Amino acid sequence: MGIVSRGFRGRRREGGDELPPGQYLVEDFPVLSAGPTPRVPLDRWEFAIDTEDGQTHRWSWQEFMALPMQTPTVDIHCVTKWTKLGTTWEGVSLDVFFEDVESAAEYALVYSYGGYTTNLPLEELLDGKAWIVHSFDGEELEPRHGGPARLLVPHLYFWKSAKWVRGIRLLNEDSPGVWETAGYHNYGDPWREQRYEGD
Amino acid sequence: MTAEHLDGNALAGPLGEIFAVDVTAAIGRCASCGLTGPVAALRVYGPEPGLVARCPGCEEVVLRLVRGPGTAWLDLRGTVSLRLNIPD
Amino acid sequence: MRRRLVWRAARLHESRAETATARTLVFDVPGWPGHVAGQHVDVRLTADDGYTAQRSYSLAAPADGERIELTVETVPDGEVSPYLNEVVEPGDQVEIRGPVGGWFVWRPESKAPVVLVGGGSGIVPLMAMIRARRQAGSRAPFRLLYSLRDQDSRYFAAELRQPEAGLDIAYLYTRATPSGAARPAGRITLADLAEGGWPADFEPDCYVCGPTGFVEAAADLLLALGHPPERIRTERFGPTGG
């Protein structure tokens, strides 16, 4: 540990039992960016699932909005150590999108407008664990938070919840995404504090 | 928000932990569009979860740097070359 | 050849207010290797439970042995700058890594005319260049264009008020002008740079520092006046400050 600066406390607040190890609580909603914020007009927006044998399932914005909506309230944990409790979103469970998709793939690579990617085992996206969301806290999702639509996978560190989501590619082999190829953990479980490669 | 990024000057400290010469004054060539210019003129996003430096011409990623406990990961695949001035 | 950077313990010697929201902090840094005008440092604060926060700040003056000066604007809701403005006292310690940055620098050997364009706290590394010029007895002709909100937000006010041979200063107020000022309040314009800078055929080195929007606008205006891109050096203060 470095030299302690007298009287410095920082912005963080004490964590409790409900927080994963090493996390601290925030009330605001920090924005982290790795590039310019993409602006995606709704009439050109689409979401796709590409299977390992080359089939593509597509949804336009209208088709997406016609699917059955859920409003999950979840805790989110960023690898940069902030946790935000009780966030409420509105969107469609990925189980709905996968209803008519035939696949034996084990891995998923999520890709976004603007070029972002992140990988996870396909099973982490199923069984009510993940959504494509278009609203946060009752309001349309702002572009800086991933609007018009982002992935929400709250049981993993939040970099897996890709902003500006555009599609999911199903793969037989795992293919690490943007942060997973630059030192971050391949799986990213906040409760096991899997921040960096080797954790 | 118009001020999303910093510039490559902000890489001087983090890269100075790794290299013995100042890399921000080096002239780099973008692997995507071929633009050459000083690392100091790149558009830098971050610093968390990692520093991402993009080409001011085409916005492709030129350099990435993630700093974890006791480790740094440096990704230069967006850079064709770096020309550094080194005293003989 | 420079050695790899390390964090050094720095002890606050004294501090003085520049404006209602900015302070100059003078630190003693044992082992300080010296620096060039325009370079910056990283400052790291550590809490007693190990939590750390780190920010970059420009050096405001040439080194006086192992003594260095930073001028820091308080960012509302910031984490490091409010500590440096309101909490730290003489004798307290922080960690400093530097100097860093070899691009946005002015060296006293250079004889070329210089145009300095600063927006808000972007004046700080430019002030380091003005002070380095004075200290070296350089005769390189300098012109400073200082864009700021109003008179009360002026850094280094007393020092810049002293006439100095070879240094011309234009204040560009964006919100409120002092009584009798000819220029109306407003953002930097082509006319400001044409009148207050050097013509492109004098081949000046141009240094632009400030918030990202200001830097982009000023650099575009310099290009429009015919200054070649390789003579325009920029440094942005971005959204991650504080």
C-alpha cells in the first residue's frame, strides 16, 4: 500500500454483506467509455442471433418492442469496484429471443454498434439470467448508458452487459472479447472477485 | 456530452511505468488507416476499465493499456510501428 | 535515458489561493529529477483502508530543486481536486509520479515565436512555459491568449499584470468583461487568434490547452489561419478530471 494521505477518504462508501468482495456502493450511475458513443437511429436498429451453422435470426426495433416485456430489479457490479443496488430495467428476456433458435453451441460472443465485444458461456444468457433492455428507471435508456438497447447480465461484472448491443454470435469455441483480450477475466463472477486474468 | 475523450498526453504516466523513454512523443502509424502522428495526439478514453487510444483520423483502436495489481497488459495490434527518438 | 517512472512521496510545503476555486500547491519531492515546461505529473491519494484515487495535473512552474508547483481547479463532485483544494495542509503527504509527457513541452533552446492559447485551467502548463522563458532569459517572442469566464477566474493575476518584454497577453472573457473592455464577452474567435497570435508565416509553435471542446475549436481556428498541424500542439483536460 502507498503512503496514506491524511484526511483522504474518497468517494466510496463502506460496503456491507450484500456487496461482493472489494466493491463499494454508489448512488449515481458512473459512465465508463472506451470510444465515441454510437448513435443508432431506431429505424436502422436491429438485433441478431447468428448460429454456429450460419443461420441468422433478426429483430427490428418494432419487432423487439412487440415481444413480452419484463421489468427486472437487480444489483449491478462494475469491475472498477462500484456497485449499484436495486436498479430497475425494462426489456425482453433472452429466453424469448432463443425460443426458435436451434443451436448446440456452448459459447456466445456479444457484439455492439461501435465495435465492442464481450464473450460468455451461452448458458449464462439463458434461464432468466439475461435481458435485452431499452429502459432504465422508467426512462428510455440514454445513449451514454447503452441506448437504444443494451444487454443486461447482472450476475457477472457489468462489462459483460454490452452497451449498444447489436447481436450475439453462437460459437463452438470460446472467443474472448474486447476486455477479455486485454487482461480482464474471461468469466467475471463478482462474488468470486474474478477481475483480472488469473484471479 | 462533447468531452468524451482526453488525448495521448494522458498516456505519458501509465506508459512511463513500462518504458524507459517517453512514448507520447513517438510517431505512430495506425494499422487501420495508415495515418501517422504523435502518440500524444491520439484520442484517449478511460482510464477505467482500461486506457483505449484511438486514431484521430479513423477512430479505430491504436493502443490499449490495462493496469491490474502487479501487472500491465499492453495491446499494440492497432499500431503498425512506433518511431522513437533515443539518445545514442 | 530516463529511468522507469516510480511513485515518490511528496510533502506539501505551502499552498495559496489563485481564485475562489483554484489553489497552487507547492510540494517537496525528495529525488525529483527536474522537468521541462509543459510536463505533467500523476498524483495518487491513498485512504487509510487502502482505497486510492489518481489524477493528472500540469506542473505550473520550473522546478526549484526538489520543490514543484501544481495549480489545481476544484471539480465539483470531484474526488482528488477537492482534497487538494480544501483538505490537504502543509506537512501532509501525497504520492507523485513524474514528470511525464514529452510532446506538449517548450524548451528554452527554442528560438521560434510562440503562441499560447489557454482555456480556463488550461493556462497552467502555459504559465510554466512563460516562467521557464523568464528564468532562462529567453528572447523567444511569446503571445498568450487566455480564455476565461470573468476577471475573478484569472489565475496568476498579479504575476501576469507585471509587464514583461517579449510577452503579449490578450484576455478573452467568455461571460463578463471588465468595464471598458473593447471585446464583447464570448468564445474564442478567428479574429482573436489573428490579432492576438502570430501570423502563420512567422512559423510560430502553437500550444493549446484547455477543456476538450475549447481545444478542438482553437486548434481548428489555428488551422484555418494557415498554421500547419505539426506546429499545433494540444493538451485536453477531459471528463475524467476531478
